[in-house]
Amino acid sequence: MTSPEALSRRGRLGARKSNTGCITCKIRKVKCDERHPACQRCLATGRKCDGYIHNGNIGRTPLSTNSTMVHPARPTTYANLDRVELQSFEFFMRRFVPSSTRIVDGQFWHQLVPQISHSDPVIWDAVIALSCLTQHPQYSRAFTLPDRKKPPIVNEEHRRALTWYGRSMAGLRKRIEQTTAQSASAVISCILYICIECLQDNVAEATALWQRAIEMMRSTAGGQVAKWPATQLERSLARGVRDLLQNMAASQRIRTQWERKSDKSNTPFQTLPDARDELFVLLFESHDFIVDVMKIIISQGKDWTPPSELSFRQQSLQSKFLRWHEALETMMMKPELECAQDDSHEDEHYSVLLVTYGQYFITVCTILNMYETAFDNFLPMFQSMVDHAGHVVAAGSKETRPVFIFETRVIPQLFFVATKCRHPVVRRQAISLLRTGAEVENTWKADTLADIAERVVGTEESGSIDGVFCPEPSTMELPPEDHRMCRDRIIELPGPDGQPTNFHHFETWKQGENQMWCLVKHLVKV
């Protein structure tokens, strides 16, 4: 790392550069006009002026006075930072933050993290590590299993990122040892650490950190939610952190203790976050139903008839989803909401909700049917999911393809469309969107799932495990039942060289001469 003394000797010959310019101009290494409250040079070029530094402090209004939000060990000033760190922070602000969605929480990535990082060294080091891993991705193209061992450090960028990561964790560990109270910065750090682990293919570590963040949010002696959100702003930020963790829980199908009974799905919602929270309730209920069904049908034949108890639960969930959708559409038709939607974030949020709703509604409706052709009844909904996912992808990639987004938006849903919708055009649209949207959403890797989806399409449309995906469909006909995969997963087995190797394990139903269906299992190296 370059020493502060070495940095102070660098620069242009002649007059010394001003130290009173705004933060943005300092990072860009351009002359600042030093106007207040915001630099006109930044505003004229469409940039956001990040304020001024006076006596080592960022010239911005603090989040709150007498606040527990930040417990800095030292003020972070730009005069004593390594040039590489400043460049990494600029990349974070220029590339990572703009691509981060506002649909779960509008403040966390766009306001809270950038502002706190200036004064909290634990957050700063985590941000720099995350920025480095975003700028130099270390995740593999292969499908990552949760229990896979950590990959080795492969290059200098990875090693540098881990140095900042380790420094942040050491600082946080020391801070926690010095106090019994849980600060908000500890939970915020945990979310940043989850991002760092996801970008290294460390799914198990990311999940463990999620659990740790949940525990910190509930870490008082009485088992209630932690007391750190004391002010109104902090309560709002605590809700944002909770929503981020809840989003990860829903996408990874892991339980939290924040779930509640649904009580609003039969009345119009007031806001899109209200609709999102209610949808999460249905998702967790659906998870339980899906798990219970899969335990039974895995050993059943093609002629299986579901018991009445499962049929009742299915009908109940279908009704709840339909009421939720009706309440959402009623809210979206309100004139005052239409007037308020003057930016793309509301539309993006609405589309994400509908894409998620489509995946789970179709799954619930078809899971008791042993025939894959049951999915053909939902072609219009599949097309609608692709249309809305296209809007989300376009909203998130105005300049370049985002590398990583903490929130899960559309990747698993597009994979669902690509593998369960057998219309040759619609499923290819889904694969195309996987390849143009964010590369990684939480632990979901878009290109990896697109590779698997192409393998599924090639197999189903050719009727052979050696089938090859064709970008342009050769026919508009849907594949017959005995060409379709009914269950599939990626497993790890020893390869020919004895090394752990990924295999695509899938099952198809084949009909014999006696018209009896039998289940055939396949194993293909990937």
C-alpha cells in the first residue's frame, strides 16, 4: 500500500493543488469551482456532488445527532487514503451504486452506505473490498453447490480484496468485543460481507452471514428486535435492512422469525412495499406446500391422484394468490398513485412483483399434476413474465451490464420460464434476458443458469440427451411429454480423474409399448 508521505509528494509541478475542492472532483482529479452548496462542475456534467471536506470531516449533514448508527474509530479523510482505495470507491459510486435496485430499500445503497463509509473504517474497508471484487469478479461460470470448498486465491486483485475484507472484519470484531450493544454498522457490515462472499462463490458463508445478521437484529436479552434503531431515521433504516434480509430469505427459501399471517391480501394495498411484504407471506407458505408435495410425488407413478388434503391446500393458496393480484391491480389503478409514479422505480418494483407472483402461482397450480404438459396452460402468463422481466433488465442496465446486485429480482424466475415454458420463442426470450441482465443477483448466477437452460432446451426439443441448443427454433411445435424433463438438479460426483465434477441429473417419463409410463434417470457431465 502506498504511504501517505509518498502520496503527498505526487502531483503536478508548480502550484500546489487546492485541498478545499468537493469530494467528487478530488476523486476525478479535476479542478473544482468550490461553489456551495454543490459544485457546479459536477452538476453541469450530470454528476452528484458529494460535498466538501473541512478539518477532516465530510461536509454533509450527519444521519442523526446522538446516533448509534455510526461508531467510527477514526474519521476517514481523503488526504490519508491510498490512491487505489480512492479509485475503488469511485468505481463503487459510479458503477455499483447506480446498478443497485431501489425496489427493496431506496436508502441503503444510494444514501446510507456511501455516507457512512466516509466516517466508519469498518464500512469503508468492506466497501473497497466489494468494489474490488465487482471490478475484478472472482466467481466461476460453473454452478456453485452450497457445500463446495472455498476456491483458492487466483490473482492479485483477489488477494487485495481479501486484505481489505480481513481488515474490515478485524475492526468489526474488535468493536463488538468492546461493547455489548449491537450497532447498526455491524448489521450493515454483515450485508456487505454477504455480497463479498457471493462474489467469491462462497454460498455457505453467505448464508451463515445472513443468519448472523438476523441474530444481530434480534440480539437483546429478551429476544426482541435489537434496540439500536432509536431515532425515526434509524427505525426507517432498520426496516430497510430487514427488507433486504427478507428478500434474501424469500429467494433462498430460508425461514425467518419475521413471518406473519396474511391479513391484507383481500384489500387494496396502500404502497408497493405493502404488496411486497404480503407476497413474501404467500411465498413462505408456498415453500412449505411445495416441500410437502415433493416429498410425496418423488415416489409416485404417472397415474398418481393427490389426496384431498393437498388439493385443499393448493386451492387455498391459489385463492390467496389471486386475491393478492387483484389487490395489487386495484392499487395500481388509483389516480393518485399514477400521478406519483414519475420515475421508473415504481414500474420496476411492480414488474418484479408480477414476475415473482407468476413463478409461484404457476408452480402452485401445476405441482399436483404429474404431466409436464400442464405448464402449457399458462403460456400467456409466461409471456407476461418475460415482458415484465425485460422491463426490469432494461431499467437496471442503462449503460453496462451490472455485475452484482444484492437483491434477487428476476434471475431465478427467468430460469423457471426457460425450463418450464416449452414455447420455443418465449423460453429463448427468457434465456436472452438472462444473458443481458445483471450477472449475479445474490447467489443466483445468470450465465450459469442460462447455460443449464440451453442444455434443457436442446435436450427437450431434440428428444436426446445429446441435443444441442439452437438459437433459432427449428419448429414452433411444443415438445411431447416424453421429451420433457420433470425434475432436474446439479450434483457433484468424482469425475474420471477423481476430481469433484458437476453433473446434470434429470428425469423424464417414457411410455412403453403397454402404454405404461416409467421414470428414466439421466446423468450428464456439465
